[in-house]
Amino acid sequence: MGKAKDLAEKPAYLSSAAAKYALGVHRGPFAPKESLDGNDLEHIETADTITLENIKRTPTQNLRRHWFRFWCCYVFWSIIFLAIFLPIFFLICIPAISQNVLNRSTLLLVEAAILEPRPDSLVLSMTSALNLPVSLPVRIDPMTLELFNREQPMNNTWSKVYLGPYLIKGNTTLGVTNQPTPIDPEQWYNYVWKFVHLHHPPLSVRGKTTSYLGELVSKVTMDKDIPQTTLNNFTGFSIDDSTLIEAREDGTNLLANATLPNPSVVTLEIGNTTLNLFSGDLLLGNATLPNLFLRPGNHATPVEGILDIKKLFNKDNLSQIVKDQAESLKKGNLKLKTIGTNVMWNGVQVPYYTKVMQGLTLEADVPIAGLLGNTVHSLLNGKDNPLANISITEPETDDSDGSILDGTGLDNLRKLKRAMSDVDLSKYSGRKRGMEMTIADLMATL
């Protein structure tokens, strides 16, 4: 009974020796290992398979297949890249590009006016042209533009101007008009010194603002040197139309016109400027240029002076003057040297202009014939002869070696004085202008 029960519970094929090769209850016995060769195994493995042809994919198909497989990775790394790149682009690249455009721009000074000079302020007008190397319009916010001396150490700003908002497209004009401007007197003096003594010192400007290129916003800094032509020691300075007159109550006995060339585009209001007049190292008097106003170009400025005639014809000074100015006297000129002493505006001394003029020496050749001719012309109006009471005495030793016309310089000066005292002016009294004829008469008398 026990054996029959075991057979009922366990099928007969499971109890056989090949039962250990069965894969499932519904499969027959697996062939013994030793009865299968390689060909039979290959046949069994490939009996129910389908053979597919190897198809070559295009790069686009490979890319699409790759994208569909890894799209989540691409999205993830794209977000990481944009999170890094966009701040760099907008915070670094765009401002750098805008700054480079501004650095390559051209800034020129069109005109300027510096008026009402006070010890600590002035009135400034300035017009400049900014040309950007891009065709797109750029809008800028209001900015404070510092004017400074680049070669000076820190705290080298001499003034500031305040520019409003501008839309810059191509060549655009920027500037201010009649803006009251506080100044740093020391730094302003440094700039004025360069403006007077040098030929092409730049005007240095700097300032920060915000620029808008469409919706792109960036902070930019303007730091440029504006080229300019300046006074260059007043090259071409001259004194013309000089005339001796009867001394006024304030002592003025010399009138003339002075030309101080201004090749720049800057108009300068200086004020009442006083100069000392020298022949060599001998002080002969002084001259005042009232309300000196330097406009661009060559413009004559009236001169009122006090010439010490007695000192000029003093026997101790005359020989030295003739000797020192032999070459100029041969050409019929008297060389005068001027050095500034004081500058006043509206009754107040202007310290920076005074300091600059005190360090500036100007020389001019005054035509003697013109001086005498104008003097004689002034006498036609009934004025006393300013030379009539001047005596020229023979010095103990005459070391003059230069001649004016045909004799020694001293002899000709004596002749010149005598001609001025003795010339008959009555025949010119009816003429409106007798200067040209009087000069000819004087030359004939000599």
C-alpha cells in the first residue's frame, strides 16, 4: 500500500533516470547530455528565431534615437548651463561689450566758454561731439562728468559738469550751457598752466552712467582724453598802434592794442590784467589790459599803460638800452618784454590767473616809426608833446655799438627827440588823419 501511494503521488516519468533533465511538467524528458552534439544544439537554438537584416541608420536617426533615450539628461544639463551662462552673459559680457564700444568711440571738444572767474568758481559752457562705432541708438542716464588732470596724483579733479539723459545715435552733441561750476583752485591752476604754456595738452574727462541698448542694460564708465589745441605761450603776441599821450590823472600816457592769439576753441574771460614792461631787465613801466576776453582767433585788446619816459631817456639807461636792442633798433623796432603782475575780475583778485600770468613772459617788437607817428597824430588835437621836456645828455662814456639809421644809436635818439620837439604840426591841423604824413616828415627831418 505504501509503495502504490508513492507512485500515485509521484508520476512515473519523474521517477525515471531522465527526470532530472525535465524543464517543466508538460515537457518530455530532456535528451541526455552525452547524446547531444553541437549541431543539435544550434538547431534547437535557432529553430524558432527570426533572422533580421542589418539596417544602417542616418546621423539624424541616431541623434533622434539618442535624444529620445536621454532627453531628460539633456534638459537637466541645459538648465544647469543656462543657470551659469545667462548671469555671466548679462552681468559680464554685455557690460564688457558696451564698455568696449564706448572706449572705441570718438569724443571731440566743439566749443567751450569759461566765464566769470572767481577764486572758487566759474561759469562753464561746453559742447562736445560723441561718435559711437555702432548704428544702433543707445540711451544713457544722467551722469556727472569729472574734469581732471590725469598726470596729477589722486584727488586731481578740478571741476564737475552734470549732463542730462541723451539718446546717442551716430554723431551726437553733448554739453552744458552757463552752468555755475565750483572748482578746486589748485587743480584748476594746474590745468590753466598747461592750457597757456603747452600746445596740445588733452582735456581729461571721466564719469559713470547706465546705458540701454534696447532692453539690454549695462553700467559703463567714460574715461577719455579729449584732444585740443591750446594757447602755446601766446605765440604771435604783438603790440600795435602804440601812442604816447599826455599823462592822465592816473598816470596813463601810453595807448596801444595787444594781440594775444587764441588758436583754441575755448573762450576765456580773464579780467583786468596788469603787466610790467621791460627793456631787457630795465623796468620801464606797466600796462593794463582792461576786461581781457580771449576769444578764438586773433583779436586786438586795448592797452592802457604808464611809460616812464624820463627813465627811458636817462643817461644811465639809454646807452644800455641802445646796446641791448641794437638789432631791434636797426630794424626800427623797440623790443618790449612783458610779465604779468595781477589779474582782477569784478574787483576781486583771481589767484589762479594771476599765478599763471606771473610766470608768463611775452616779447613784442614795437615799431618806433609807428609809435612816433601815432604820438604826433595825438598832438594834432592840441595835446602837449610828451617828449618836449625830456633832455638827452651825453653820458660820460658812450659804449653803444649799434646804429638806428646812419649814426650811433645815441645820436639818432637825440635827433629823434629833436625832431619830435621841432616838427611843425600846424600844417596838419586841418587834416583828419596826419599820421602817415607826419611819419614821412619825421623821417625826412632825421
